[in-house]
Amino acid sequence: MKPATAAKKLGVHLDSTPAEFREGVVSRDELDALQADPPEWLRELRANGPHPRPVVADRLGVSISGLARAEITEPLTTAQIAAIKEEQPEWLRRERTIRAEAQREEARVKALRVEKPRAGR
């Protein structure tokens, strides 16, 4: 697979990976080996970043769209994420509320889908 796909599956920012990773091709077996026994560079990236947007969004408890609305487009390090959490800016509180509402709505719709077939029996 392409390095970008492998980086996405590993949850790391592609541009922060070693050159040999970015310039090569990653087989399924190599990906499995990286996941099973991550080398130091991968452990370091996962721990300290910089992290790709999906990881940043997850660690902040917001959506990727919420990051965009807050104009956060660059990868962030673990320290930068911690600083944002500590600061608790208005956009973070707002986006967490939006995400929580969206998750409640998804759960409600899912529950309706589960109940609907039962009602038809």
C-alpha cells in the first residue's frame, strides 16, 4: 500500500515519518509488524506527535469539521493538544457540545432502527 494509507492506518502524520517509510511501499505484513511491534520512531510519533487531524480531533473530543471551524489545519503535538485542553477556549467548549449532541442523535436514530424491526414482528 501507499505510505499515506499506511500512515493513516497507523494514526501518524505522514510527513513526520522516516524517509524510508515515506518513499517506499508498505505491505500488509509490514503494516501488521509495525502495529504488533512498533519501532521507536512510531512509538515516539504516537506519543508526542505531530498528530494528524483525526487524532487531534479525537484527543480534543471534537470533530474534524470542528477543527476546521476553529481554523486548526496543521498537525499538533501532544503538548499543543494538552495546552488547548488546559486553556479550554470557547471554540473547544462549543465544538465538544456539538459533537456530544451529534452522538446523542446518532444513538437515538440507531435505537429507533433496532426497535423498528421488532415492532414489525
